Amino acid sequence: MKKLTAIVLATAFSAGIAMGAVAADVYTYQAKNGNVTFDHTMHAGKLDCAKCHTGTPAKIEINRDFAHGIGCKGCHEEMKAGPTRCNECHKR
Ligand code: HEC
Ligand code: HEC
Ligand code: HEC
């Protein structure tokens, strides 16, 4: 638990410097058809950590197949919430 707190604080701290705001915890995935934004703070506020993390929450490697499957899109389909169309995630 001590380690997790340190990671979360470190993330909030560096994001705060980069964005000029404290609560910014947004990831951007580069894609040639338009970059994809993932608002971790919003997701973590609405969903149980265990919906996405197993064990102690830590970094999850996102790749194309995972993102188009359960990593992102699959959950949106299942929950009937969140974007499922290409250009709702991929923004140019
Ligand atoms: C729920 C969000 C989401 C939706 C909907 C989605 N994608 Fe993606 N897609 C992603 C993410 C996130 C990545 C980046 C994964 C990574 O970092 O490797 C990605 C990666 C890709 C890539 C690889 C780009 C590159 O530069 O390597 C292509 C191509 C792509 N998507 C096409 C599509 C198409 C076509 C659709 C619609 C049929 C679609 N995506 C729908 C989230 C989404
Ligand atoms: C909708 C899915 C989802 C939910 C819900 C979620 N997370 Fe995450 N979390 C992710 C993803 C995806 C990443 C990896 C982002 C990246 O690095 O590309 C991540 C990364 C993290 C990291 C690592 C940060 C870093 O960069 O080292 C921590 C810690 C974390 N989450 C904690 C939590 C906690 C605590 C909760 C519940 C309050 C939570 N997460 C809820 C998807 C989620
Ligand atoms: C476990 C389920 C789950 C996973 C996994 C998940 N999402 Fe979502 N996402 C949701 C839900 C539920 C909403 C709708 C929240 C609302 O509007 O109330 C949402 C909304 C969104 C939105 C629209 C709101 C906004 O922030 O602009 C985007 C974009 C999004 N998700 C991107 C992603 C990406 C990218 C990933 C993968 C890295 C991802 N999501 C993974 C459940 C999930």
C-alpha cells in the first residue's frame, strides 16, 4: 500500500507540473489515424479499480488489440457507455 501511494502521488505530481493542474491524470496514445485520450481520473472515479486492474493497480500496457478488445472498446460495448466508433476515440 505504501508503494502504491507513492506511485499515485508521483504521477499526480509530475502530471501537475506538466499540465499546470493538480488532478490531471490523462494518458494519450499515439496512433497514425488520430491520437486517443484516456482520462484515468474520470474512469477511476466511476468504476471499480478491479474492473481494469488485477491485484495492486499498476501500469497496464496498451496495444492495439487490447484497446480494441477488453482494454477499452470491449468494456464500452459491454456497459453501453463510452465511445465505440473509430472517430470517437481517434481524434485528429
Ligand atoms: C475505445 C477507443 C477506440 C476505438 C473505438 C477505436 N480505437 Fe483504434 N486504437 C485505440 C487505442 C487506445 C489505440 C492505441 C494502442 C497503442 O498505443 O498501441 C488504437 C490503435 C489503433 C490503430 C493503430 C495506429 C498506429 O499508429 O499504430 C489503428 C489503425 C486503429 N486503432 C484503428 C481503429 C479503427 C479503424 C477503429 C474503428 C473500427 C478504431 N480504431 C476504434 C482506441 C480505439
Ligand atoms: C477503465 C480502466 C481503469 C480503471 C477503472 C482504473 N484504472 Fe488505473 N490504469 C488503467 C490503465 C489503462 C493504466 C495504464 C495507463 C498507461 O500507462 O498507459 C492505469 C494505470 C494505473 C496506475 C499506474 C500509474 C503509472 O503511470 O505508474 C495506477 C497506480 C493505477 N492505474 C491505479 C488505479 C486505481 C487505484 C484505480 C481505482 C481507484 C484505478 N487505477 C482504476 C486503467 C484503469
Ligand atoms: C471497464 C470499463 C472501461 C474500460 C476498460 C475503458 N473505459 Fe472508457 N469509459 C467507460 C465508461 C463507463 C464510460 C462512460 C463514462 C460516462 O460518460 O459516464 C467511458 C467513457 C470514455 C470516454 C468518453 C469520456 C471522455 O473521457 O472523453 C473515452 C474517450 C474513453 N472512455 C476512452 C477509453 C480508453 C482509451 C480506454 C482504454 C485505454 C478506456 N476508455 C477503457 C468504461 C471503460
